[in-house]
Amino acid sequence: MSVARQVVVEADGGSRGNPGPAGYGAVVIDPATGEPLAETAEYIGVATNNVAEYRGLIAGLTAAKALFPDAGEALRVHVRMDSKLVVEQMSGRWKIKHPDMKPLAARAAAILPPSSVTYEWIPRAQNKHADRLANEAMDAGRDGRQWEASASTAALDPPSARTLGTPSPVQGPPGDQAAGAARARTALAAARGTAAPAADALFSLAEEPAESGGEPTESGGEPTDAHPAPQQSAGAPQTGWGAAPDLGAPATLVLLRHGETALTPEKRFSGSGGTDPELSAVGRGQAERAAEHFAALGTVQEIVSSPLRRCRETAVAVAARLGLDVRIDESLRETDFGAWEGLTFGEVRERYGDNLTAWLASPDTAPTGGGESFAEVAERIAAARDRLVARYAGRTVLLVTHVTPIKTFVRLALGAPPEALFRMELSAASISTVAYYGDGNASVRLLNDTSHLR
């Protein structure tokens, strides 16, 4: 029987212009020592970020296979990337709709048996080696030359800083189900004085059956961990969550939907590609009542708003009462609904029936006329969430934004599928709240509260 060989592939790609001059980088790592086993990078000409990221994945998997050509199915590869799109699509959780992505995903999937490869999202800060390689490749292309491994300085981190066998697998964006469960297990193991899962566990998550009493499974049905914490001996006191380490105050995102506009009561599509309407008289009243509510609570420490006028007007009303400034964050804008802007659902059904049906069926489908898909919105909001949680750790920040961004924050925190967006009610000027803890877990504390408007 062949002895399983385990490696980690970290890959990245970038485009200076999207599309623009693009390149990729990938590194194969020994998970036990953190030592780089192989590096690869290439300037690929003009391409998009997504194409470059897929090319990086293909190069990384190819390099891993080349290192162990005789390993066959005994080779186990754990891919770590900061591209949520590539990780989710290659894991089978997101459909691949874009014609440029389908052949690239097929090439990546054909390099090794699907059962030999697992995927994990990591923050960009944890993907520095591959990011440096990609930038070296783009720099080389700019200078009219090819990237050379002998001249690379991408491996700047000492091996001890990147060893995957250390008992702190703090991976994934805050609130992601698998990442939260992993962090919780590590905290509980530390409280009990037992060891956290070793690096080998990284390669067994999608292969071993879940044991009775183990962790919950992910939405795809695969177990999040096949190595549950050891059972306590008979008569020992139950540890419980109360014995876990103090994680400190969470970053609390208070999500306020803007007040009504003239389009709101008519239930018309009103995104970032339309007329950018102002608040109506009703909407201004709602903003003032929200301001009174937050002034009475006294908990909001910062205010961040979507750039669209209805949100800025709502945010300014609250800021005036709290004596705070308003920061604008482009990522908090509403979805671009393309040709549907200003239309009712019925009007869209009448004019673009086939497009609407496809949009309702898949998060990868964009509205008619070059709008924004829910998958694209989710990637934008996940990046904004990571940035905001890091910036406002331990603080309470009010985000004044729109229906789709708020629902997406909540969906990601719950680990719910994309269709959950259609199963949430979100009224004008309603308040929802999500708290993000230091171990990566998220807690949805409030959804669509309108009590302050009564």
C-alpha cells in the first residue's frame, strides 16, 4: 500500500487593471515543516483577476503532481487561496457560469483525482508568498522579461512562521461555518489541556465519515471534522462553553437599511446602477427616529455608509445626533440591477422573463444588461466584512447600507446557502446586528428590527 504524501499549495493571481497586465504565482509547501518545495510564477499578458487566479491554481496543482509523479492517488493536496470565488467554485458550492472560467476550472479539476484535493479560503495576509510570486511575474512582464525562480525573493517568511502543524488553524473569513468550528475546537482543546488536531486533519476532512456526536456538517453534507474532541472520563465535570478562553469584546456591525425613497413603497428595483434617489419625507422621518434610537442606546462608536445618496442622508441624520463623522465605503453599495433598475418585479417578469427565472435560480446569474450577480456581491461583501472586522475589533460600528448587502452579511454569518437571500424580510430603516468574535465565529443578534419606527 502506498504511503500518502501530503502537501499544501498556496496560489494567487493578479491583474493590474482587471483586465490588464496579469500574472500568477504558486508555491508547494511541506505541511510538517513549512518549507517551500517548489515555486512557480508566470506573466500571462492581459487578463482578469479571476483568470489569473485560476491559472495560479493550475500551476500549483501541476507543480505538486510533478514533485511526486509516482504517488498517484496517494498524493493529498490541500489548496489555500484568498480567492473566495475559486475556492467555492472548485469545492462545488458555487456554480461556474462565466465562459472564461469553465475551461480553466475543468483543467484544474483534471490534474489530480478530485478526492485528492481539498480547498480552503485564507485571508490575503496569509497568502503572502503566492502574492509576492504573482507580483514578481507581473513586474517581469512589465520589464519585458520572464520570471526566473533563481531571482525570486518571494519566500520572505521563515518556515517556523508558516508551519501548518502548529495548533492554531485559524483560517477562513470570520463567520464561515468550517472556520468557526475549527477555532472553537482549538479553544475547547486548550481549555481541556488536550491537543488540537494535527496538520494531518487538514487532509481528512472530506474523506472520513462523520462520527456520532461529531461536529455539524457543512451545507454540502461533508463533515467539517472527523476528529471530534476526546470524550471526558466518567464523573468528570462537563467543561461546556463557559470554560473557553475569554475572547474579548467582538466587532459588532449594526446594519441599518436606509430610509424610504419614492421607489421603496412601489417595490421597484433600486440598485447602484439607477437614478440614486434621495430619501422621501417618510424616509427622512425614519432616519430621524433611527437617530433617536441610537442616541438613546449610546453604543455606536463609528458610522460607515454606502456612497449612495439615500444611505448618506440616513447616516448623516444619525451622525448629527451622535456627534460622529461618516466614512464612505464603496463596498457597501447596493447591487447593480442593470436593465431592471426602476422596474417592479412584475414588469421585469413581463419584459425579461427568462432572465429573471435564471437569476432566481442561480447566484452566478446577473440581471439583464450587465448587472451584478449575487455571487459577485457576496465576494465584495465578504471582503468588506473582513476589512471592517479587523478595523473595528472590539468596537460597535453602524453600517448604513442596503437590502442585498445586509442580507449577505447575515447569510454569510449563518453559513446559509445563497437562496436564503430570498427568504429574509428587510424593511426600510430596519436594524440587524452581527457580532464577530476573535475566534472567527459570528453571532446574528438581530434581524429586521423596526420597533424604533413605531
